[in-house]
Amino acid sequence: MDFDKEYFNLGFLDTLSYKDTVIHRLDPRTKVIATFALIITVVSFPKYEITGLIPFFLFPAMIFSLGDIPVWFILKKVMVVSVFAVFIGIFNPLFDTHVRLDLFGIPVSGGWVSFFSILMKFFLTMCSALLLISTTSFPGICHALQKLRIPEIFISQLLFLYRYIFVLVEETLRMVRARDLRSFGKKGRGISIFVNLIGTLFIRTIERADRIYHAMLSRGFSGTIYYVKRDRLRKADFVCLFLTGMVLILFRTYDLVSFIGKQTERIF
Amino acid sequence: MHMSDALLSPVVGATLWAGTLGTIAYCSKKIKENLDEKMIPLMGVTGAFIFAAQMVNFTIPGTGSSGHLGGGMILAIILGPYAAFIVMASVLTIQALFFADGGLLALGCNIWNLGIYPCFIAYPLIYKPIVQKGMTPKRILIASLISVFVGLQLGAFSVVLQTLLSGRSELPFITFVALMQPIHFAIGVVEGFITAGVINYMRAARPELLESIVDSRPLSPEIKTKKIVLVLLVIVIITGGIVSWFASTNPDGLEWAIERVYGKPELPEQETGITALLKAVQERTAFLPGYTFKKKEVPKEQKIPGGDENAWPNVEAGTTISGILGSIMMIGLILLVGFGIKAIKKKGT
């Protein structure tokens, strides 16, 4: 993992989320609910499904274009993301060898079909998570979760964490840079140096927490955190939710791809 | 290792989410009951610490590969189980959103796998009893090693179970276990040493800090072992019940595939009461009309490769061709919509 790049990406996603487009203006609740609905619908397909998944690419395509999100940035992130699904999925062709498809005379085993299906689901679900955060500010998502009855302590924890990530990551960045400058080749990057580095970082963290606490106390903190911003569901939100729901049901229930394919066949 | 959306079925994902949300609610209640307000900034900043520390790489001795910190156990030792679980959940939430680590449906599983085991099993049942007799560096090392090891093994085993119950992967149980557990053994040893190292470093450098935190955290005194075991047992039974019930009523995974290919379910099914109802609902909502059955009425499309057809009885060339054609059309349509919106927007500005 490249430290500077990771940090840059984090900041860039944050910047993206403050754009002002049709998608960004929707209420965070709408986007959270719609994203979850999309993910659940996608993973609910049985394991050999390929054609049924294709229509769902409409969602990322529309959010990319309507939300003005740089496609390559997100795609690159999806590609380098933790590859556990791919790693596990690649075993499918080894264990499931009976033929399921005939691709112009080339037999394709069920394992490859299900592996491809996993890849498509992987792409769709990862994309929707990243698109959610690049079209909705993180505090916005927290407010949405709060409105959806997630316990308050967890919400304030998320907000606190998010605020201090940038502070602490920069502190860590300086420490890592110092370590790298003092180390040569593999030397100096070992585990004992790492433990000392983390230990120091941790002590600094605790001391910082103490300072923050005193600062909060002197500003009248008494145990509860108050929120000022109030989001309201507007007409656009209801329309969006309704349309998303309808389209999801349509895509899940009817095999549009085969339908279109058959119509085209009939024409030619 | 993070569980992934693509390997999950909705039922498993939702069940684990329910368990995770329940635990978050329970922990929040516990923290609120005896809140030291000092904890709120402390939890936030230690979360950020874990996040930042996970981004630092180090070289694993002997292998040359690089590893990074997990951190669940450090949190549990410093903050106590309830606060540690909330912090771990928040860190994983942010990772799921910003790095798409695993995905949003799998987030429930990931919080469960990486949060529950270190906070509610390894810490109270292993770490605490060992260290209680005296906080010497050696004891801390042994306690950390064992508790981290147990926490990670349980987490890895849950990943295996969640994947298998979802039925998206073909890996046989034994192979999967043989693959996951040794990897996490190696990770566990490294993580155990780091955990012990950080705690010992703190004890040596600023012992008063460690103590003051331990004093201020909620519920540092007794958590009853019996109670934990009992709660876990109940959770296991409920989860097992729900999952197995769904697994038997939903023709998911392989059964579903068999049904689709042969046109009727191979295995005899009980069709009474709720089972029949669910099946009716499933058929109404999830059945893909005209996919396999219609093809059988139109035999003239079956004339592609002649002799091989007996060898692979479940291959249907007609469906494949219309599938490919339709897919291409669909992708074209989607791209058209995407670029169309972009073009219109550009014109507008």
C-alpha cells in the first residue's frame, strides 16, 4: 500500500462528495437506501447468473454521468481494492467442471460461469459503495444513519473518527517519511522499528485526545453532541426512490437481456 | 481478510448485519449507562490511530513480504470490549466506504468477524485471566499472542462459514479451511507480537497514561464469563436456526441451478405451510420467464454442433446466442445513456 497515494485518494473522494449535481443534491437517506437496495438485489441472483446482471450496469453509468464523477478514478480504485472475492472465486473453475454453456462451439464449464458472475457482482457492489461516498459527504451519510435509528454513540464515533483521520494520517505520514529516510533498502523497516513507531504514535494520540477533551470542556461540552444541519426529504427524493425500486424489481424479475436478444434474432 | 459482497447471499449478509447492529446497540447502551465523557474524544482519536497505523507497512522477518496492523486486540486492551467494538465497527465502516474494502453488505460480516471475536471472546476469556495475576511484559506477550491467535482463527473460520452458507463459491469445506487457517496463523503470530510490543512500549514509556485510561473506561471490572458463553450460545442457535431455515426453503445455489437446467427440481421438496407460500412468492418474483422453457418449443435453433450434444445434455446454444446478442445490445444501451447524459450536460453548460 502506498501511503501518500492512499491519503490523496481519501481526500479526493471527500472533495468529490461536495460537488453540486442532481445526484449530490439528493437527500443522503435516499442514496443510502437506494445503494443498499441495489447491492442486495445484485447479490440475490443465483450463482450462474450472468445475463441478468448486465442491466444493473445502468445504475453506475447513470451516477457517473449525472454525478459528474471521474470514471477512471473509481475504476482504478475498484481494480486495486482487496481482491478476496477474486481470490476465492478463481477456485470455482477448478472444482466445478461440468459444461454449462456453449460459446460458439467452445464448451464453458460451470465454474467459469460462476466465477464470471462473481466478478460482475464484485464490480457492481464495489462501484456502488464508492459511488455512494463520492456523491454523498461523509457527515451527510452519518446524519442519514442517525435518522435511520442507528445508535447515537456510534454516529458521534464515526464523525469524530472521520474528523481526526486526516489529522492523524498526516502525523503518521511525517513519521513514516522520517523512518524511510533513515532506513536503507530493507533495513530499518522491520517489525521492532514498526512497534516503536506505532507505540509513539499511540502515545501522541492519547495525549491529543486529552487536549481535545479539554478544548471541548472549555467550550461547554457536557456529554452530548448536537447537530445543526437538518436534511429534508423533497419530492425529488421520493421520485428517485420510487423509480429505483421499480427499476430494480423490473431488472430482477424479467430477463431483459434474453428478451432483447431474441427480438434482435427475430429481426435478422 | 475482508469478506466480500460478491461472495455473499442476501440472507447471510442480512443475518450478520442484524447481529452486528444488535451488538452495536447493546454496546452503545452499555457505554451510555456509565459514560465518562472523556471516552468520546478518546474513542474517536484511537479509531483514527488504528486507521492511520493500518496504512503503515513493515517487513515481516524471514519472508520479505510486508504486513500491516489489524488492531482489534489493542483496542480491546486499551478501551475495554464495549468501546473497542464500537471503534472497530466505525473504522471498518469508513474503510468499506472509502476503500470499498469488502463492500456494504459484507460490512456486517466484517464487523462481526473482526470485532466480536477479539472484543467479546479473546479479550475477556483469554487476555484478562492471564494478565490479571500481574502485568509483567512476559505475561502481556503470552496473553497477546494467544488471544490474537484465537480471535483471528475464529474470524477466519467465520469467513469460511459465511462463504459456504452463501453458496457462491465452489471451494469444498476442507480445502477452504486448510487454505484460510494457516494464513491466519502466520498473520496472528505477527499481530500478536505487535500488540504485545505496543502495550509493553506504552507501559515502559508512559505507565500512568495506560492506567488513567483503564480507570476511566466503562465497565472495566468483572464481566462474567458464564454470561458471555450463554449469550454466545443463544446467538449461535438463533443464527444457525435462521440460516438453516432459509437454506432449506430457498432453492438457492446449486438446487436453483438444477431447477433451471432441468426444468424441475431434482430434490423432493416439502410443500406445506410457509414453505409453499415462500416458494410461490419466489416463483412469482424471481422466476426468469422464457429463459429455458420457451426454447424447448422452438426446436429449429438446436442444430448447432451436431454430435457433441449428447455429451453435454444441458448446453443450449440457442439461449447462449440470444444471451450474447442481448448482452451486447444492453451494454450498448447503457453506454449510450451514460454518454448521452454527459453530452447533454456539456451542451447545457
